[in-house]
Amino acid sequence: MRQPVSKLLLFGATGDLAQRMLLPSLFGLHTDGLLPEGLTITGTARSDYDDKSYRTFASKALEEFLPKELKNKEKIKEFLDRLFYQALDITHPEGFPNLAKKIGDTSGGLAIFLSTAPSLFEPTIKGLDEAGLAHGLVRIGLEKPLGEDLASSREINDAVASVFPEDRTFRIDHYLGKETVQNILALRFGNSMFEPIWNAQGIDNVQITIAETVGLEDRAGYYDGTGALRDMVQNHILQLLAMIAMEPPARFDGTAIRDEKVKVFRSLRQITPAEVPHVTVTGQYGAGAIGTEIVKSYIDELGKPSTAETFVAIKAHVDNWRWQGVPFYLRTGKRMATRRSEIAIQFKPVPHSMFASRGGLLQPNTLIIRLQPEEYIQLLVMTKEPGLDREGVRLKEVPLNLSLDAEFAGTRRRIAYERLLLDLIEGDQTLFVRRDEVEAQWTWIDAIREGWTANDTKPKSYPSGSWGPSTAIALTERDGVTWQDD
Ligand code: BG6
């Protein structure tokens, strides 16, 4: 169903995501002439706005969250004219017909973006269906969290599937909308030099890090019941892992790419309760400093005791021919030393060093894919330091550096939601997560959580501004591997 729709309906239209991401993204698309001509955007939420006051609300959000260079009065006015609003309390199904009336004719297709609490999914889907807003020309985008384990995610997926078939269901993982994440595909499958060594013969280990400096923010209600494993690993980290580990897809389309990703998820080695203490580490941030800012502990921010993990590190394995014996070290945490999302591929050392007898030391090559805050790809290679080498050969690891920021300096870097919203509007599912992927992801995550329960695992405290508990360092050092931290 790859056809642009003529209407967009945003649930959660007054929420944080809408203000920070969705409205600015839609505006960015509007500015560049990428939204279909005449596309209308209807917002809905509980707040009691009408079209006019919602436009004022949206213009404030744009004022606050748009980068300065994008603020253009005329364009903002044009964009606001696309906006409409209908108040709706999802728990009162009698409100849905009014919503349908407000939206009007949907024969040109309707895309719905749902970012609401998981408990509201079912009533929303039902309400949409009963109000005639789920017919064959309607597609639905679902924002996480889509459940908290396999069972609850199935329940939500069943509820959605009872009304929207899979080819009209778009599950969002915003990491898939990030430019550098897609660049992994270009790097791997658009170049011939990496693929021959992209396997257990060529690669020693893979490290995936998503480190954040933020703490709880204003999300205590959601985050404390969720923790880092479910908030970040189940979705973003596993998606990155799949991009690195998957077999080459035959075509650049939703079916081919997602078929390959799901195979990776299904090949993840299940972690048993007996293994959990050895291959996973959990942490919770204590007080500390991020740069010069002194910050409180998680418990003090939350205001009550908690065993939620704000950090997790895992040694994972993909059990297939390509990856046999290659550890994938995964970690993510809040209140870490610095904000960084990065993948480091550590290649195997050369089989024999002819430099050893002349005192030259070699480091194995490393490929670093930095997703944020900067975007670059670096290949660390050995070179000889200039000199006459009377006291031995001196070798040095230096980066071959591809800075995407510099290389494409003239191109505006788009937020992930710009691409994802446009794909939703146009009906391209490639960068959305298919049901079988989500279920395979949860299956692996649930086993880890069961292991934590069986072992009564409690997160270890780590100072804010550090790289997590010291056991996370031991997790790799035991294998003679060091996290790529500088
Ligand atoms: C979200 C998580 O999915 O991703 C947040 O719920 C996290 O806890 C965020 O902060 C990170 O996204 P990004 O794009 O800033 O790396």
C-alpha cells in the first residue's frame, strides 16, 4: 500500500513527543515541500483545545523546539493552516464519532500516529474501528512502549491486528530513522571491502554503546517500571545489533530487510538463569557530576527506593555460521560520562607480526560507527611513525576518518521522526518493526529478566558521570577486551 495519504491524525497531540519531535518534524517536511499537497493534520488529546488554540499551542512548540535557521514566519503560518484539533478522552468511546466527523472524508487515505499509554491501545483501536476510521485506506503508526514482555506485547499486537493487518501497521523504533543507522546498510552492502571479513574469521568482537547523560527527566512513571533493558535494549540496541549482524538482503525493501533482521533476533543465544550473573550487569546511578553539573542519585530524583536498572551491559552471542564465537557486548545507561551512541567493530589481529622483533607493537583494527552526537565512521589502522627507526620500529594507530557531518556539511541533518513520519504518510514499511521481530526481541529479553528474578539480581550503584559499575568493565576484561571509551 505505497500511496501517500491525504490526512494525518496524531494521538497524543499535546504531549512531549508531539512538541519536541512530531510537530517540528512535520514542519521540516512541510518546509521542504515533502508533505502531500493539501495534507491535513488533525491532533487529538484530552486537552480542551479547538483548531485556533491548538495552532497557538503548536506555534509555541515550534518556537521552542525548532532550530533557529528553520524558523520562517511565512512557512510556519502555512504549516499551522494544515492543523486541526479535536478533543477526545479515549476512555469515553462515545467521543470517537466526533473525531471521525472532524476528520471527514478519508477516501484519500488516513495515517494515524499513536503515542499513548499501552493501556489505551485497545480502546483506541476499538474506537477507531467503530467510528469507521480503520478501513482499508487507513494505516497506523505505533510508538513504544508496545508492551512490557512477550505476553503483553502479543496482547497489544493481537488487538491491533484484529483491526489493522500487518501491512497497515507501522511500529516505530526511532533509531531506525537515524541517518547513521541507515548508513550501516550503505557501508556494509554498498562497499565490497568489508563484507569478506565481516564474520567470525575477521571480527573479534562487536561493541554497541548507547550512553546518555540525562537522568530520569520527567518520566518517572514510565521509566521506573521499565528500566534500561526494556527501555533501550529490547528495541534500539537490538535493532543496531541486527543491522550489524544480518545477512545481505537481496533488495532494499521492507520484506527483504526485515526477513534478515528477524533471523538475527531468532539466532540470539538465549541466556539461561545460570548464565545471567556472568554475562549481564545492571546498575543504577548514584549522585555524581556530569561535567561540572552536580546531579542527584536516581533514588533521590525518584523520591523513593527502587531497584530499576538505569544501566545494563550484556555479553550476547548470535548463534549462526557467520557469528559463531563472536561476542556482542551491549551496554546502555543514563547519567553516563558523556552522550554517545556508537558501534565498535574490533577486527582480529594479524596472524603474525613481523614488527615484533623490531619492537613494533600492533593493535587490531577497529571500525567505529558513531551515531551521535557526531556522525562519523572511523577505521583505526596501524601506521609507522616517521623516523629512522634506530631504536626500533614505532607503529601508531591512527584513524581513517569519514566525518559525515563535514562531508555533507551543506545537507540539513533531519531528526529521525521526519523520515519516519514521511514513510508513514507514504506507506513505506522498510524502517518499521514487524511483529515477528518484536516478538523475537521480547523472547530474548524475557529470558534475561527471568534470570534476574531467579538470581534476585539487584542493580549495582555507579556514580553519575562514570561508565557504569566496575563489573561492566570486568565483563569485557575477562575476555581480554576493553570497551572503546575514549
Ligand atoms: C527512547 C527512550 O526510546 O530513546 C529514552 O525511551 C531515551 O529513555 C531515548 O532517552 C534516546 O533516544 P536518542 O535518540 O536521544 O538517542
